[in-house]
Amino acid sequence: MNYFQSLLLSLPALLIAVTIHEFTRAMASTHLGDVLPKSKGRLTLNPLKHIEPIGLILLFYSGGFGWGKPVETSALYYKDRKRDTLAVAIAPSIANLILGFLFAMLLCLLPNFGSNTVATILYQCAYYNIAIAIYNILPVYPMDGAKILAQFLPANKYYQYMQYEKIIQMIVIFLVLFGTFSGIFSTIINAILSFVFLLFGSI
């Protein structure tokens, strides 16, 4: 399979994974009283509202490290800022994991597992949804891990961390693009996929 074919078959998975991730963030924050996502037009499943070109290219190139257009949220509307901010940060990855498992289940139900274009697209959908959830553990902007870290670090420590945010971000991107992180994360993602395929394949 050449580069163009690989990109073409991966594109639906990339769009679905990013759209669900950002839409879930918008929906979770809206549910907690935030009016900002809806006012910015982000409470939608339209991929064009959620795609960020550089993040999308990185997502394809690295096999999971990338991002969509960040949804603007405001903790000022939350009843419990720490709890609700954590919920909004965690919810998108949970949604991606669930969707990834569902695509894996559909793949297992196909008559000729893994032997056609539909199977390839389903596999990519399973892979990228799980991948975007796993990569979001990284505590570097714009990954959700950075938002989660902010809720646990003392304010002065987080401020010190943020002073080096750009440097840390560039180091992480460098390590991903040159395979250091992507190799580790690919192993984790493939292990999860293997477990899911084993689980659903035995049903």
C-alpha cells in the first residue's frame, strides 16, 4: 500500500477520532453549564469545525500523536471547578476508547476478518480512536494530560512547569517524530487492540 492509499484509508478514522474527541469535550462542558462551546459553534459533529491541519497531519504521520482545534471552555460556569475541569479533560479520551472498542468489535464480526477495504478502514478507526486516547495522557499542551496535571500540581509548581511549556512541547514532538515515543506508544496501543480483538473474537 502506497502513501496516498494509506492516507486515503486512514482519513475517515482520523476525522472520526478528532471530531468525537472535541465534540465530547464541548458536550461535557456544556452539560456542566458552560455556554462557550455552543456560542463558538463547537457543539457539532461537523468535522470541519474540529480539524486543525497540523494536528491532523501529525496524527497520521505519528500514528496517534496529534490534535484537533481546541474547544474553548470556561470553568467559571462550573459548580465545582476542579472536579468539572477534570471531567471535561477526561471525557474525550473515554469517548475515543469506547468508540475504538466498538470499531474493533465490528471488525471481529466481519466474515473475512482483515481481508478487504472495509476491514482496513474499521481497523484504522479502532486504532486511531484508541491511539488519540492513549497519547492524550502526555502532560504537554494541547494534550489533555496537561489540563489534568494542572488540577493536581500546586499553583506555583504548575506555573514553573508552564514557563517551559513550549520547550517541553517541542521535545515531545521531536521524540514522537523520530520514533522514540511513537515506538513505546505503538506497543501499548497494539497491546490494547490485541486484547480487544481477543475478547470480541471469542464472543
